[in-house]
Amino acid sequence: MAARGIRSAADRRECLGAAGRAQEHAAAFDRAWRTVEASGVAAGLDGKTAEMREAIALRIVAMADTGITNATELAIDALSYVTAQRFPDTGERLSDND
């Protein structure tokens, strides 16, 4: 069975574009998570760290799918989004901006 590879210039462009998007998503996530850690919020999540990280990642991907490509904008949006959400079993918001 022949290996499936990049066969055309369009395939190469698409592959490079996907790699660039993945890098922007990773940069946005890293920025957002560094902000969470620097704020001290991460220390008070009481076992909810994975849920918060997942919520940030999912929001970044969702907003990137709408056309936002700037990592800083994606990070800011994700933080705004998770700040406004209530996490399961906590009953508390993640900011004092209620």
C-alpha cells in the first residue's frame, strides 16, 4: 500500500496553513494559561485545573474557527469567556467582576 503524501502545491499550502494555525492556537493557549497562573486563580481551582485548561482550549479553537487568527486576541477572548463561566461543583465565578 502506497503511503499517502503531499501531492500538490495546494496540499503543501494547506498543510503549512494548518501548522501555522496550530502554532497560533498553542501560542494563545500558552498566553492565556500564563495569565491564569500569574493571577493566582490556578492555585485555587481545587482539582478543576484540567476543566479550566480544556475550557480555554475549546474556546480558542471555537473562536479561531470564526476567523480570529491573532494569538493575543484569542487568549483574551478565552480568558473573558472562562471568567464568565461557572465551573462544575464550584458555584463560584473565576473573577470578582460578577
